[in-house]
Amino acid sequence: MPSKKLYLFANWKMYLDAAESRALAVTLAAAAPTLPAEILQVVFPSALGWTNAVESLAGTNIGVGAQNVHWVDRGGYTGEVSAEMYARAGAAYALVGHSERRQLYGETNHHTHQKMEALIAAGVIPVLCVGETQSERDDEQTAAVIETQLRAAFTALAWPKEWPVIVAYEPVWAVGTGLPCQPEQAEEILAQVDTFVAALVPGAPKVLLYGGSVREDNIAAFVRQPHISGVLVGGASVKPESWAALCANAAQAV
């Protein structure tokens, strides 16, 4: 049995259509009873696969989260789905500030703060993603960049006392590249995140994740680190075999 609670979050991104989302969710639902209770799984399907995933995972201990939300409850925002709408559909979590949203779609720290506010109002726990680019790392700006991202997200938020603060460190240069951060590097950054969060949201329990080219063959080294409570996984989470192996290796590692 794992010696600490593990958080295994699966970001399905834009890999699966509606039918494929249902098929994977059905497979995960069937396997859920075999995993230790100390492992919390949460999947983040696309908006198109959302309903199928929620229906297929109903009655299991696997949570379902949104990949992205809009901060306005409803209105003339073509292509968007609000935090409130996802809450009503059963979302327990939502990703905020993912590097792909920041890098590909120009989302700013201000947008991240607006989404955090909307999620709190809707009763959905944010999973805040932070991380530096390769050039920022080369310039030794990693800590400053991440502190700025955290401050922008949490300053002036009325954080619910019973909620954990979930932060995923996702170095931009490692996401989807096949070149993960070294576990010791991730541990060093997340130790700093722990300190920053403790100052910004005093007393809140912290769940610190690593994300960026996590696979079944390297997950053990990450979850063994003292400050790493789990992982946020992209490509390796959309194939039943690799996800099952990843979960098993994580459980055995701790």
C-alpha cells in the first residue's frame, strides 16, 4: 500500500473523441477497484468527451475535471464553457494556467486569476499549473517566474478553508517534448512552491504535482520525492495499458 496519498491526474487534452473518451472511461471504471484507496485518480476529458466520461465513471472513486473554463457564467463567448456550467455538470476540479493555454493561446496571469475566482465561486477546485520556459530557465529566472505566477493566481482570493491548494509544476520545455525535468530538479522547484504557497494561502493543505513528459518508466522517481504528491500526465494517460502501468508503478514506488 502507498505510504502517502498519491494524486494521479490524467489530462486527455485533444487526443480522444467522444466515443474514445467513453471507451477509456469504461476501462478505468472497471480497473478502479484494483487500485489502493490512497490513490486519487482524476481525469480531464475534452468538452466533447465530457458527458461520456462522467456517465461512465459514475459510482467510482475517479474524479472528473475540466481542462479549461471561462470566468463569466454565461453569455456571448463563442466556443467557451464556463466554470459554473462545468460545476453543474459535475466537475470537481479544473485545470488553470496550463502551459499550452499560456503559450498557444496567449492566456495571461490576469486570465488565470479570473478563472481562479470563477472556480471558487462555482465550487470547483482549481489545479493551478505553473512553469518556466527554456529561455527563462537559462536566464536563471525559474523561481521568479513561478513566484509571479503564484502571486497573480492567489493574491486577494477568498480561499475556502477546507480546500487543498493544488499546484502542478509543469516546465514549459518538458511538456509534450519527451524530455522530462529531472526528479531532483522538480523536487527543488516544488519545495520553493511549497514555501510560496504557505505564505500566500496560510494554513491550507498543499498538493504539489509534477507534469511534463511523465511516463510509466519515470513516474517512480518523481513520486518518491518528498514534496511531490503526484503527477499531471498528458499523452501517457490516454492509452489504457500505459496508464495502468503508470498507476501501478506509482503505487509500488511509495
